[in-house]
Amino acid sequence: MVRPADRLTTLEIRAAEQEKTIEELSDQVAEQWKTIERLRKTIDQLTDRFADIEERAGPRHEATRPPHRRPAPRGDQAAALVSRRVDRRAGG
């Protein structure tokens, strides 16, 4: 049978270990918040820099595919294109 004094000692040890663990976790959370705040500031600075660069870049141009990257014509479009090429070669 476990004596009450031993039980009390065991509970005190557990409580002390848990208190130490809680303090360690609290310290880790505090460090993580510092890191998060630093990263937020960095993101805000980069966002501002990007906005400044966009403003200085002038009007935006819509990106278009170069002719060699455009999709090939299909069906009737392809037949009409071939027909025009043949007509040009034939001199007509």
C-alpha cells in the first residue's frame, strides 16, 4: 500500500514538472510571436516596395502569346489557312 506521504511527494513532483513544461512552452510561444511579428513587418515592407515598383513601371500591358506559342488553328480555320498559302504560292 502507498503511504499518503509518498503520494503527496509524487503529486508535488508531477506538479513541478508540469509547471516547468508550461514555462518552457510559454517561452517558445513568446519567441514564435516575436518571429511572426518580424515576418509580418518584412511582408509589409516588401508589399510596399512591390507597390512602389508597380507604380513606377507605368501602364500595364496585357501579356499575349508570341505567334510561335499561339494554339494551332483547327478544323475550317486550318483548311482556310492552307488554302490561302496554296493560293499565294500559285500566284493568285
